[in-house]
Amino acid sequence: MGIGTGIFLFVVGAIITFALNFEVQFVNLDLIGYLLMGAGIVIFIISLIMVMKKRGTSETVRSVDNAGGERVTRRETRSDSDPLV
């Protein structure tokens, strides 16, 4: 959803900046368009970073220690580029 939102904001900002040719006295439409394009790029980059972070696989192993009878939980997270062990 974040990637689409970033693209949407960028496109709306570009339309406001480059396609609209009228002036409003109390607001600068070019500035608003540039701000929306900047916000769209930032949201797009942050969303890409978050997606790349989530690509790691998580594995939970639960076992019972025979010596003490305790439950042991081990969690491992590895990215797709890590070799399988």
C-alpha cells in the first residue's frame, strides 16, 4: 500500500506542478506540487526498505530439554540471500 501511495502522491504533485496553468492568489501551486512529489519519493523509498526487511524468513523451533525438562524456544531470522544450513 505504501508503494502505491508514494507513486500516487508523486503523480498528483507532477500534475499540479506541470499540467495546471492557473494562478491562485493565496497559495503557490508549484510549491505544493513539488512538496507532494518529494513526499511521494520519500514514502516510496521507505516502503521499499520495509518490504526488503520483511523478505527475511522466520523460523521458530520449540523443543523440550531432556536433562532439565525445560521448554526451549529458538527463533531464527534469515534473509533469502543467506545459504541454507
